[in-house]
Amino acid sequence: MKDVLNNLNIASNRRSFVKNGLTAAGAAAVGAGLLAGGVPAFGHEDEKNGRLTKGDAAILRFLAAAEILETDLWQQYNELGGIQDNEVPGGTGSAPYIAALKVLDGDMDQYIHDNTEDELTHEVFINAYLASKGADTVNLDKFRTLASSKSTGAQQIGRLTNLMELTVDTSWWTRYRSRTKNPDFRDTFDQAVPSLNKGQHPAIPRKDDDLSPKDHIQAIANTAGFHFGTIEQGGTSLYPSLAQRVTSVEVLRIVLSIGPTEAMHFQTWQDKAGNAPPLTDPNDPSLVFPDLNAPHSEDLQTNLIMPEPTIFLSRKLPACSIVRPTGTKGAAMGAAKFLTAMGLFRGQSPAFFALLGDLAEDADEAKRGGQ
Ligand SMILES: [Fe+2]
Ligand SMILES: [Fe+2]
């Protein structure tokens, strides 16, 4: 994993990537895979920004990629655990998985469906807006190479993301409950479910063998329940972090209008994760979901689902209930690393990581008021 994270940095620049000896065919595939709409394969310098500033186009392209990746993962959840309909087609559902998810909330299938549809509209809208301004759009179809779940209910198609070997960081739980710490002050936070942040865990049934015993499929549903929060708190921070470097008021409006929907998702998932029943996975006794209310700690208490006020900008200012982190420096690369570190792209090609890193780097070069 460390190597992959390094690759995001080392190979993050498409110019150097091309110069450093990828074959022409490989480089062309990379360019064509990432940027649809007749973009020259070789180039970063040649990417069209149309009537947008370079920075605004780069921020929107990174967000489009993030939304494509989100859609891909939510689609997998919806096929097995959500509601399959004409709004979110694909898959036929897995009754045992849906039943286990419903232990967290009777409406989980509806919420999974709606989150999936939201991400799809984010992806389509941002790309359509880029195109409407004459700017290049993002297409990751060449990287739809990862395996689908073999469990009954999933479509058998190539995926961008892997939900079957996740390492789920649950520190957002204590981060949003802390009254004294903020990641923008370099503070660190304890895990709510320490064992989810170690090893590799499925968040969807991998095959029908995973549908029993009961506590095993419940452990998979619990993992999903926490992963939903992990993903959506990331989006909740990403939009305000990047908004600070947007130039056009209209692009700012887009970012400020999509970002809070990620917060609405996060708020919902945080509430539902608190209903995950305490248990030990019988098939993997290292995976333990603790009773978060047992220690009587405000940093763990399940019903504290609204952000506790904490330090913001300066310790001299009063505490404030806020999204955190919202630091803008390196925010896109931070998001790319966060998604990579959770194992979401396990099995992806070096070209994929190079492209993700490149898009992030371009977004992080954007300056407010730039040309
Ligand atoms: Fe989204
Ligand atoms: Fe999201």
C-alpha cells in the first residue's frame, strides 16, 4: 500500500509520466482513458479548459473523477443492498444482505439507492458543465477492470472500485465528537472500530458463502455501515476545501451546492452506523464491533451525530460547530490518498494511480483568482 501511495506522488504528473518512458501506446491509452472528447493523448499542457480558468477546470475535473469513483462504489452497494429501479438500475438485490443492513435502519435500502443516485447526478452534472464551457471532461471507463462480487444479485461487470478488501478508517467518529481537537491543527483521532482500520474486510458479500452465519453477514453489513460514513465525511470535507481556490462565482455555486449534499449523506450514515449491533465476526474473530455507548465517553456516544463545537482557525477564537478538516493546501491529493489507503482501488493498474494523482495535483495547483 505504501508503494501505491508513493506512486500517487511519483507518477502523479502526466508530463513526467509520459517523458519517463511509458510506451507511446500506453501513454495514449492513459490519455484517452482519462479525458474524453478528443483530448490530445499527450497532454496536460494541451487539456482544454474552454471558458473556464485552468484552476476551475482542474478542480471540476478532479471532482468529476471523485464522483465517478463514488458512483461506482455506491452502484455496487445498491445492486446488492439497495433498491434497483429505473432511477438506479442494475443488480437484483441480496435478501440476506438487505436484511442485515436493515438492522441499522429499516430504510437502509432507500438511503443506499438515494445516495447512489445523488453521486450519479454529481458525476453527470459536473462533466456536462465542463463540456458546456468547452472544457475537457473526465472518463474512467478504461479502468473498469476490477471484479464484481460473485454473490447473487450483483451484475457481472468491470468495476473501478473494490469493496471486498477494505481497511476502513473510522476516526471521523471521534473527530466529529471532539470538543478540543481539529485535524487542521494536526490533531489525530482514535478509531471508533479499531479492528476495521486493520486488515482487509468485505463491505459487500463476496459470494453466497458470505450470506451466513448470521453474525458474519451482519459484520459485513456493519462494515458497510461504517464505510458509508467514511466515504461521505470525505466528500463533506473535500468540497469546502477545494471551494477556497475556485475563481468563478458560478463554479463556486456548483461546489457550494453539491458539497452540502455530501454532508447530508454523512449525517444520515453517522446516525445509522451508531445502530450497528456489537458483535464479533465468527468467520474473522479479529473483527469486533464494540458497544460504543458502553464506555460512557462523549467521544464515542452514538447519538452525538451533530458536530460538536471545536477549535477553528485559531485557538484564540471561540469553539465552533464546523465541518473538519477544511484546509485547502493539498486537499485533492489528500482525498486521493485517503481513498487509496482504504483499499478502495486494490487491484487497479499503475496507470490508474498515476492519473488519479495527476488530476489531484492539477486541482491542488489551482489558485483563487487565477487565469
Ligand atoms: Fe457526490
Ligand atoms: Fe458522496
